[in-house]
Amino acid sequence: MEFNLEVPQDHFFIRSVSEEGIRVNQDVFNKPVIISGQRIVQDWNVASIDDLNEENLQTVFDLQPEVILIGTGNTQVFLPPATQIHFFRHNVGFEVMTTDAACRTFNVLASEGRKVVAALLPLTP
């Protein structure tokens, strides 16, 4: 799914998302990735929502976002309460949605200048 032909110059922009990967500007990521307006973290070792824990979420929290978007792949999967508590402890808002919805939402919030971070699991065939 292609999102937009215009690419902002002052922050990362998700161009498209498909089973081939998540395209940010000219780069394609086909593994879990964390994206903020100014930084991309490629070595995020999370294979599924069940893998989320305080340690691997710290990478997301270190980016100091106002809101975190969790892209759960092809289908929306809600976080268990034990995982949600980490967001509450850091006083950070979060939304859980499919990865394509998280990518669209990221673009809107980043274009508004919001401090948003998207933690994205890839789509699967």
C-alpha cells in the first residue's frame, strides 16, 4: 500500500507497507523496526507481541516519545496487562493497531510535529 509520493525533508516518512517490508524514505525494512521522526532502530529483537518486555521496550522509551504506536502485523493483537504496565510506569501513551494502520498514523502525527515512535512488526504473507 503506497501512502504518498511527497517525502518530507525534516523527518522520516513511511512511504509504503506490504508483505515485502516497510519502506521508509528509500530504505525497506522486513524485520521488526522502531521508527521515530529522526531515528530508525533496526536491531529490535521482537518476533511477536508476546516477546515484548521491559528490556526490549526500553529502546522505545529511550526515544522519549509522547505516544508510541505498536504495529502488530496483519491483525490487531492487544497487549496483555503485564506489558501495558510498562507504558504506565513511563507515563507514555500507546496505541495498538495493525502495522499498516500504525504506519499511516505515524505519518500523520510526525507531520504535525508530534514526538511519536512506531514500533512495528512486519506484515506476513
